[in-house]
Amino acid sequence: MAHDAVRSDRNAFAAISRSLRPLLLWSAAPFLCLLLLLSTGCAPSTERTPRPDKLRIGLVPEEREADIRKRYTPLTEHLSLRLGIPVEWVSATNFQEFLQLTREGKIDLGYYGGYTFVTAQRENGVIPLAMADIDLQFSSYFLVRKDNPARTIEEMKGTRIAFGSRLSTSGRLMPRHFLLKRGVEPETFFSEIHFTGAHDRTALWVQEGRADVGALSAPVAKRLFQAGRLDPDKVRILWETPHFADHVWALRPGFSLSFQTSVLLAFLELTLTDAGDRTILNSLGADGFLPAVQTDFDDLSRLVRILEKVP
């Protein structure tokens, strides 16, 4: 019975998110109160899972942990203040460990890449909450050395390619998908395939000449150029993929609908018109958050099933 009740709350929350997404794309402010009223009306009178005394947050380890914490600390401090509970960071050294921590129930709120979200939802039923606006229009870059004469990816036949983690959406899954759409099968087209484990390492492998071409998250590459870790006199963008949906904030199952909604509201209320909120959003390179909608990941789920068959 408890399992059915949790599922009922999850379905009600998903319905609210689906109905509000189009409205929030137009104007967020008038509908935040509506969301709160809807959640209060749907919430059970007695919560099955007590409100947590702390929120354990984990972020998919796409870059150096120090860089991740610097960028996301303003947001986690906002969540702590808004929810009235302390935040505890849960560290993972790689994507596999991040998923293992999810399996063990050690992450309450996780920032998942598309691939890790699809896997975590299938295995553990994590509940998608919010996405930054930029995560609906994500892309990957293919980087090469500045002195490489190639002008198209098709000219890179027989070279060495570096991906990030095997479980990375923008560092492997989607780059491979778009390569295949151009008739390039990585396993036979390139002479060597390497997995660096992180986007920043992929970029540096290209810069250092350890790989001839590297596929990584476009936002990460931009930050590396801005920070001076990538030298535009040594590295250039060969190709940018079409856009796709990626990262999502998701809760582990078992929390009440009212708590799920409180967390979602903490994301949705961030606005560029408020100076403090603007600092948070600027650190993320975003203009705001929207409710996550399950259909955003339908195509990704299909691609994950295909990629899982590839060595």
C-alpha cells in the first residue's frame, strides 16, 4: 500500500510539472503560487516519509570537484536556506561511483547527466524535478588541435578520438549518436578510442596531443577557454552537434509530494530580476529553471538502450 501511495504522489507531481512547463516558459511568477496550492491540495495529511533533517546532494563528476563545488555552492546554499535544512555534499570520483551512491540511497538530490538519470530512474526510480533552461538546448563540441588541417569530422578517419566517461551524455552518448547520423561509426572509423573520464580531461588530452579529436560538453569547453585552461592558439572547435536535452535535478523516491514541491519551488523561484538570484544563475550560466518533464528524456532512453550493447 505504501508503495502504491508513493507512486500516486509521483504521478501527481509529474502531472503538475507537465501542465506548468508551458506556462513557466511564458512567465514564471504568476504560476509559482498555483504550483504551491496544487501541491498542498494533493499532499496527504500525514507524510509517509518525515521531512529530512539534512539534504544530501550529489553532482555528476564531469569536471574537477573543486570547480564543481565553486560553481554550485551558491545554489546549494540557496536550497539549504529555502528548505530550512543543512546541505551535505556527497562526492563521487567517477560516473560509476555516482550511480552506486544512488543505488545505495546515499544521494537525496542529485544533479544527473541524461545517461546517468535514465539509468538511475530505471534502477532506482529517481524523480525528475527541475532543469536549467540551458539543459534543454545542450550540445557537444568536437575539439582538434589548432594546426589540424581537417574541416569536417569525416576528414578525421584513422585518428585517435577521446570521449569522457562511458556513461556521459554529452561526452559519449550524444556525440556517438550524431557521428552515426553522419555515417561515422566510431569503433571502425577511428584508429583508437579512449575514455578520459571527464570533460576537462578530454579537452586537455587534445591540447596535449594525446588525442587527435575529443568530444565533450560545449558549456564545459567554453568555461575552459574562459578560464585559460584551454588555449585558443592550440585548440579549436571542429564541430558542434545539434542540440539535445541533458542534465536534470532529481530526488530519490520516498519523499512526500509536499517536500518534492518545496524543492522544485526552490529552483523555480530563482530569477534574474533579483540580485542574489542573479549571482546564483550567473554561476550556472543559466537564466532560470523549469519543471523537468519525463518526455524530454524519451529519445535518450532509447539511445541508452542501444549504447549499452556497444563495448
